[in-house]
Amino acid sequence: MIDRKAAETLDARDPLAACRARFDLPEGIIYLDGNSLGAMPKSVPARMKRAVEQEWAIGLIRSWNDADWYPAPQRVGARIARLIGAGADEVVVADSTSVNLFKVLTAALGLRPKRRKIVVLRDDFPTDLYVAEGIGEQADVIVAAVEPDALLDAIDGETAAVSLTHVNFRTGRRYDMGKITRRAHEVGALIVWDLCHTVGAMRCDLNGVGADFAVGCGYKYLNGGPGAPAFVFAAKRHHATMRPMLRGWHGHARPFDFAADFRPASGMARFLVGTAPQLSLIALEAALDAFDGVDLAALRDKSVALTELFIRLIDQHVPGFGLASPRDPEERGSQVSLTHPDGFAIMQALIARGVIGDFRAPDILRFGFAPLYIRYVDVWDAVMVLKDIMVKLSWQRPEFAERRAVT
Ligand SMILES: Cc1ncc(COP(=O)(O)O)c(C=O)c1O
């Protein structure tokens, strides 16, 4: 039986233990919601202060050149590239994940003009479905929304693109990127991976599996701050032929010619649309310092060890919960989802006790384990708080039933 002392020993041996000091974490809080909004890296405030007080206030418009604001989408993209197995010139940072999905799905349809089908997963993050559906309506494309078990069979010779999230947001189920990419390519389809719940929590190798396109957000395990810009990847082999449907002046080959005709920039810059949100981009760039020198294999090892420990402790100490996440760590991301009919109130009781996770209807309690700043003792302490709440029935207090806008 593992106890708190054993958890402390695991922390003492953790090769990533020192990374926690790179974050500003509030005293008395166990933050298990880095899969929703990452914690704030200490590198961010000083960088933001400089950006606001010097680059903006004093540099004014000159900072687009003098402070290197203009090339930031490519520069920050190049840093994210290392985390996802991409080349430095295959990633740019721009817009939101949803908007980037639109860009790559329409580009994929353009690369497969004779095919009229997009395959998505029915239980995927809703935005992924909505974006595909919207494109389907406008472009006379069939969107096949299938159950996970039917995915491989649904990918056929009519399919232009397959779009799915590598790690499911509700359950933490992790799909086999190599296998699904291979299936898409076997029938001549293109693959789009949504890496929102992957990037910054585990290694992934887009070029290793031969992925075509990918998108992901900056505010979860990348810790870029609320509403941080997202990123978009396209494999180099598509750069010359992919055509952006969502066109804007920052995607033009020569934006400051202000030409009436659109001529796409070379490479990933053609997926830029409007002016980048510089302050958010600067915050994301500074946040990425937290990954400096981090071995991505160690990151995944720790993520697996944390989720394994959590599941084991729940099994031992807190009966009455279902496990919505796969037990096999190979099939699991960096989050564990438990189910309970009173999940909402239980999560509110946990948050009131300083253990922050979140809730997804109808009955899912989500716990995210960001390997850079979560310790093994945090896992132990969180489970003990949950046990106490269940034993004392403290989740039944009326204030824990009250629902607010964000769950
Ligand atoms: C898997 C997945 N895709 C897309 C999104 C939406 O991202 P954005 O708000 O950047 O459009 C989310 C948000 O949580 C997500 O979890």
C-alpha cells in the first residue's frame, strides 16, 4: 500500500521535480486543471511588464520592428515545433484552435478536390464538430460523425480528410496517432490532429507518423494564459500547394504592398489572417521557457506515473466512482476522468477545499496532471481530500449545487 511517505520518495526521485519552481502556484492549492487552463509560469509577469511599459508605452508602433513583434507568430511556432515533432518552419501561432481547424480542413479539401467527405468523431470536442459541419454546409461536403469503434471503417476512398483529437477532452482517451494516420493515408485521405490535450503533456511525433495537419491551443499544458493564441501545423510537403480559404493581409506574400490581389505567403505564413494579439503572444512565448531543457520522454513518463498513482489511490481509498478514462496508460492522456451522479457538487466541494479540477456534464469529474508542476504528494493529498468529502458527505451542502457559467 502506498502512503504519503512513498509519494514523497517519488518526488525526491523525480527528474522533473525542479520544474515546479518555474511556476507561480498559490499556497494551499492543488491545481489539477492544467488541462483546461495552465498555471502561470514565473517567467511571464516580468516579460509582460516589459512588453507593456517599454515596448508598447515607449516603443509604440516602432516595436513591430524594433521589438520583433512582427515575426512572433513564426518564432513562437518554431518553439512549439519541438514539442510536437515538427520542423521549426512547419508551425505558426495564430487565432484560436477553432479558427485554425477551419483553415486546415478547408486547405485539406482543396488538396483533395474530388473527394467530398470529412470523417470526425461524434464524441470529440464540440468545436471540432461544429467547424466541420459549417464547412460541410457551405462546401457540399458530407461530414461523417462516427463512434470511435467505427472510425477506421469510416475512412474510405471518398474521404478527403479525417479530423480528430488525439486525447479526448471528456475521458482522456488517447488515440493511436500512427495507426489512424496510416489508415487515412492508405485510402488517400489527409489527417488533421487536434493536439489541445497533448501538447505540453507528452511527446508526440507529427512528422514521425507522417501527419498532414495539426492544431492545438496555447492555454492548457503550454500555460500561455487565458485565451492564449493557438498554433497550426502543416507538413512541409503541402506548403507549396495548400491554399488558404480564410485569407487576410498577414497571410499575403507582401502585406505592406497592400495589393488588391491575394498572393499567399510562402510556407506557414499563409495561414496567418489578421494582426496577431501581441500581448498574448508574448505571454505564450515567455511561458514556453518552462519547457526549456525538458526531456519529453521524461514528461510522458511522469504524466503516466501521476495518472497511474491517482487511479490506484482512488481504487484503494474512494469507492463509489466510475472510471471514464482507460486503465491502460498507453490509451490515456494526462487526465483522469471519474464519474459520479453527484459529480458537480463533489467537484465544488473539492474546489472549496483547494483541490481544483473541473466538471463536464452529465457526470464527469476531470483531473488533469500537468507533469511540470504536479507532485506525487499532490496526488496523494488530493485523493485524501476527496475521501474526506465523501466520508463526511460535505458535498451535500446546498452551496455546492449552485451552477455558474463556467464549470
Ligand atoms: C480538444 C479541443 N479542441 C478545441 C478546443 C477549442 O479551442 P479554442 O477555444 O482555442 O478554439 C478545445 C478547448 O478546450 C479542446 O479541448
